[in-house]
Amino acid sequence: MAQLKTIVRYMDGRILKGYTQDFYPDKPIFHLQLVDVNLGGEVVEIDLQELKAVFFVRDFAGKPEYREQKVSVGERRRTGRMVEVTFNDGEVLVGSTLSYDSKRPGFFLYPADPQSNNLSVFVISKEVRQVRFL
């Protein structure tokens, strides 16, 4: 498996950035090799139970000034059902999913905006206030 650029967001607001090679949606833990220069590439174990979401990204810096489109843009619409996900903290993501089931620990969301820094997001179900089908 290739190394994936990954941003981990905890329920308490903490954020870790690094690379993973062993993320599987049905496994409760995975490992992240941190990119923080102060930690020297340390590998840490990540417990999904502590997270809000796992973001698989194009770039660690992202585009802070960019405002992501909250609608499907043009022909790039992904397969699956379009949904609006509202997290417990009020953050809203819009995209498509093939595997939403509120009884599962989580599901993948593919952003509606093709210019999003997020390639995909693994949303932790217990951190979701509402999923609305569009």
C-alpha cells in the first residue's frame, strides 16, 4: 500500500499530520508517521475511537483561503449518494458516499468540490450530528 498523506482530527480539536500505510476502515487502530519536524518522523498509534475524522489530502498545508463548494461541481460528481454531513462541532462537509450506514463505526465521504484539498474523508459515525441526503 502506498503512503497516504493523512490529517487526523481528534474530537478535542487536536490535529496530527503524517503518512499512513495501514489504515483500514474496519480496523480500530492505524499508524501515522508524523511530519512534524520537532518529532522527527515519529510513528504513533491512532485509535479511531478518539477521532472526529481522518482526512486523506493532496497537501498538508491545504488552501486556507479557499472556500470549498458545498454542491456537486460539473461532471466530476462521484458515484454514490450525495450527502451533507454535519458534525457534532457544527462543521459541514458535502460529498458522495457509497457506504453510509449509521450503525457502522464510520464511512468514506468524497468531497463534492473537485478543488478540495481532501481526496476523501473517513467520517467517524459517532461524531456526526446529522446526515442529510441531497
